[in-house]
Amino acid sequence: MKQKIFFYFCSLILLLLSCNLLNAESPYKFERTNGPYGGFVSSFCTDSNKTEIFANSYKIFKLNKKTNSWEQPFAALDTNYDRYYYISYADSVYLLSYVLGSGDDIWGNGLIRSTDKGLTWIEVNNFDYQILSIVNLDGILYAACKDTLMISTDYGASWNGCPIFLDSVQSYKRYYTQFDKIKTSGKEYLFLRTDDYGICRTSDFGKSWELITDSINKAFSGRNYYIALTVTPDNRLIIAASSGIYFSSDFGNSWQRQVTGIEQFSDYELYFLKSDNAGNIYGGGYGIGIITLMQKENSWKFLNKGLIPLSTQDLIIDETNGDMFVGTGDGINRSTDSGKNWFFYNDSINYPVTVQSVAFIKDIGLFAGTEGNGIYFSSNSGLLWTMCNIGLEDYDVTLVRSDYNGNLYLITFNNKLYKSADYGKTWNKININLTKGDFIGRRQIAIDSKNNIIIIYHKNNTTTDSLILSKDGGNIWQSINAPSRYIGAIAFDKIDNLFSANDTAIFRSTDYGTTWQKVFDNQKLADFNSFYFSKNNTIYIGTYKNGIFQSRDNGLSWTQLSNGINPTSNIVGICSPDREERIFAYGYNDYYVSNDTGLSWTNYEYSFPVHGFISQSFHDILYDGNSTLFAATDDGVYKIFNVLDDITEIFIDDKLIISPNPASDYLEISYSPSSNHRVNPMVDTDIVVYNVFGTKIPPRLTSSATPQKGNLQLDVSGLSPGFYFVRVGEMVGKFVKM
């Protein structure tokens, strides 16, 4: 009987089996799918007449009211990936701030200016500040920057520093983040919000400043962070701080706290406060959505019908028609009825969202769980994506997996477990009786072939992890024995044995946790991560700083695979497309490929395109069973097409016996007793060894060969470690050189 396997020829990765080729150009280069897109919209900007509306995402977008779509008015600037632009001021001139660098590695800032609506731009000399807010007070521009204040009397062409009143005992760093103004018949007040100092006020155009929130600071112990500031048309000043939302009707001389209707908030650090022409107040923040306090009412209300996601960043109101736009982690929502109903309004804002987990159901499609944006579905390998969040209350999806019947399960950052029985169209929350302070493992769920489910559960005020089991799809849960105080990973293998790992040990149970057997223990190693089981039930588990461990005998013995893996790598996931010869492994910033069953690895760090300022961190990886590999990253979903196209089929005959295998010095080849054949080098003259590149290697027979007894020995001591094939006549066997 012959069984098909795959044989690697010359178009495979060019790797040196004895060394690690760091940062090599990967032949398996990830390509970005068409999303899922959303576009993190951090803020809005408008002109003084409120006729132009801009949205700051990773690119700058402008609302085209005629076509009801978002356009990129400064698209030429977006080709420079070293700069992230955002519009700070739009009126007689446009001012675009920019940040140089990537992610946390920001090393400089700047400002460009246009006097012709963005057709041409001029760099503003000697301006290296990050502008967070600009206000125009009688033709003078005041800029609140990250660590200073600036004033311009020529509409941004030149700038000078602005004095600021500060208490000398305050030594921690301040961020001057937002301006607003009040004009009265007698005075003009300018207000400045700082994150951790309070609200300052000037009435002499910035020559002197006074702190007006000292009474709030003294009323609450600890640091009181100030997060948002707005002024209503009737000159009420409203601020959001950690301790509450405060109103002042006398320009900040006295304050009244107003939190009725939102007392459940643990803090009141809203990202924004805005007022419409009627004096109604709107606020929002992470996980809050939109809250409102209507004029002449005394209680806040939520306006979240249809709003997806609830992680709101900023809001702007089109004063020409009253339409409202809210920026979120997934783009823009719009309301035409004062926030009573919201709908997605995101056309052309196409920056990818962070994807934390992926799942695939055969003949259905691909599912992507995102950070703050819920679940997306694609039926065409990522060409088009559809949001499918009906029933979800929490959109920060840390894990999505499917069972053997096509049911989907997802876990969220806020310890919620959901199930979908209709391929993601609707979701139902599964009750696991969590009390305050309890949590579940956000990145671990074990599902066997009978669709039994096990998750990690941690009870509040305890020092041990627990395991809970459901045998009916999540309706009823029961506690089962845990093998250790801490549980870092759980998984079922292909024959429904349950495996668990903590920092230093691996355990196996054949009876759903009633009893456990410790199958690996090494106190010198630490931090086991997720399990992976190949099609042939070979077990792999990644570690932090210790490479990968492999077991081919159901966990009874383990081999460390670390040749070529960076000693500092944190291997959090492993995947093999059908056969074990080619294996993919990833860490948060590493991507490895092995073509010799894991004996050696090549690191293809950052081997896919880098877009803008998103760091390419892997979160999950899967193989769809049809020659495509998908990866969940900070930059959306990536894929590798046809990962098996360079593999040609040959036949391995199970009548050909090779031992020992793996081999170090020599190996012996013979036929099985049932074959009625002998291996005779005098007769079977066509004996050839191939390496993984398809190159023939002349066999070296040893003096111990006994062809008359039907066997021979090959000397393999001179071969490099790796994966090889040997052909005897028309039959082929495979072996591993250690």
C-alpha cells in the first residue's frame, strides 16, 4: 500500500540548514487581504463656518457632501510613509501637523502650511512640536502642543512661545492639549486644558494665566486627570475629569458636578465633549459610545442605537443640517436625527483594523476577530469583508474558533463568551456565571471532535486557575480537575486527548480532566504557549526564549527544536499546511519557516509590506486546507497563496523500512517481511538520496551492508541536518538526519 506525501524541489526556501538567515527575503511572502478595513478616526477638524469637515485617520479625509463619501484631498502627501499627517486647522489657511517615525519610535514633529486649499505646501521653519489643538482668537492662533504653547500672529507662517502660569511645586510633565474660548461683551477668555494639572484661563491674550480648577483638585485625593473641554453657545464651560463631569456658568470661577445617569462609570475620562447650537452636550470614550445631556435636563442618556463600535474618539456636528459624525476605532458613524440612530458611514476610509484572531470554516469562509471592532466575515479569502456583530455587546475579540459542526465561539477582552450557530450572522452570549473580578483565558479554548468545550477560569481573590467543561455547546458548565495552579495553554489533540501546560510542565488527560499525567517537566524552561497538533497528531508547543518542543508519540517524549530560532523569540503560534515537513511558526514580531520537520528554521522577520505607522505584529495564524495561509496582524489579515505549489507528489512505500529514523551516523534500509523483496545493491543499482532541494546525493554504503540478507546500510554522517529521501528502485522512503 502506498501513501502520498509531498517532496520538495528546487523552488523551496534557499536556507542553510546549519545556520539562521536572519531577515532573509521570504519566498512565502505575506500579501495583505482587502481588509478588514475600518480606519481608526482619532479626530475631526472644521472651518469657522462649519462648511468643510475633515477626518483624521492614518490619512486625512474630507467629506464630499454632494456624493456623500469621504475623499483624500491631500493624497499626494500620503505616499510618504515616514510621516503621519493630520489636519490641525482649516480656514483661510490649512495647517497640517505631522509626526516623524513609527509607533513608539517617534523622533520628531513638524508643520506644513497651505494658502491655496492644499494645492501647494510650505514647511514652517523651526517648528518641531506636535500640535494637538489650535484656536483662533481675533486673528491670533494659539496652538496647544504636546509639551509647550505657541502663538502665531500671521496665520501659522511663524510662531513664538506663549507664557503659562504653573505652580512651581508641580514637577511632573504636562501635556497642553486643548484650547477653547468664550467671548462676552466685556472680555475674551481663552481656556487651556492640561492632562494632569487642570484648566488654565487667560483674559489678556496669553500674557498671564491662572488655574481655575484648584477647588476640584482639592476635593478629590490623588491625581485628577482632565480629559475633555467644551464651551456651549450660552457660554457654559464643561470639562470631563477622572472624578466627574463639571459645569461652570461663571467662566470657571465655580463648578458643579453632574454625573446623574452615568454613576456606573469607574472614572469619567471621556475622550471628547461637544456642544451643538442648542446647547445640548455630547460626550464619548472607549467602550462608552455616545452620552448626551440635553439642554434643561439633569440626567445623562446613552445614544448608541446602531453605533458600532462603542469605542468613540471624537464627534463633530455639521451645523448646516445638524448631521452628526462620530469617529471610532473602525471609522465613522453618522446620525441624521441628533444621535437617536447611527449608521456606518465609512466609504473610502480603508485603513486596516487590528486583527487578533482568525478562524476558517470549510465551504463557508474566513472570520476575523478584531480589537474593538468585533467580527468580520469573508467568503472569498479576504477580497471582501462584512461586519457581523449582531448580538455582540463587546467588540474587543481576543479569540475566535469553530467546532466540528461549524459553530463559532469567540472570547472578548472583557471576559465574555459568545456562540454563533449561523456562521456569524447572529451571536448569543454564553452564561458562565462570572462574578466581579473573575476572568477567563482570553486566548485559550479547547474543543474536541464531539464538540465538548473547555475554557480556563480564574476565580477572584484566588491564586489558582480552574477548568470548566461544557458538553452541550455552552448551556451547562461543570468544573473539572486542573493539573496545576497556573494554566497557560489547553487543547485537544486529534484523538481527543486533553493537553495542558503551565510555565514548566505539560500534562495529558484521557478522561476530560478526571486524571492527569505529567508528560514533560523541566524546571529550567519557562513559559509554554499555545499547542498545535498536525494532521498526523504530532504535537508542537512554542515557548518564550526556548524555541519549540515537539512530540511524535502522543506526548510521551519531547524534542526541543531551536536551531535558527532567535533566543529571545516568544513563539506563540505554529501551523503546518497538511504535512509536517513545512512548518510555519510566529511570535509577535517573528515569522519562521522550517522545511525539514522543524530541525532548522529560517527567520523571515517583517517579510510582508509595511504600511504607514502600523507595527506588523502577529496575533494568530491558520491554514485553510486549500493551500492558503492566513495571518492576523496589527495591519489586518495577510495571506500566503499556494503554500504547497512548489511541492511535487511522489509515493512513499510503507514496505520500505528505514531505521534508525532520525539517524545521526548511519541508517539501515530493508523491506518489510511481507514484501518478498530484498534490498540488494548489486541488483537494485538505482539507489539515490535526495535532499530537500531535489539534489541527488551519491549514496555511501557501509561495510556492514548485507545484501544477501535483504538489507544495507548507508553512511549519513557527512550529511547536514535536515530532511531527506532515499529511492531504492521504484520505491522511496524518507528520513531525517540529526
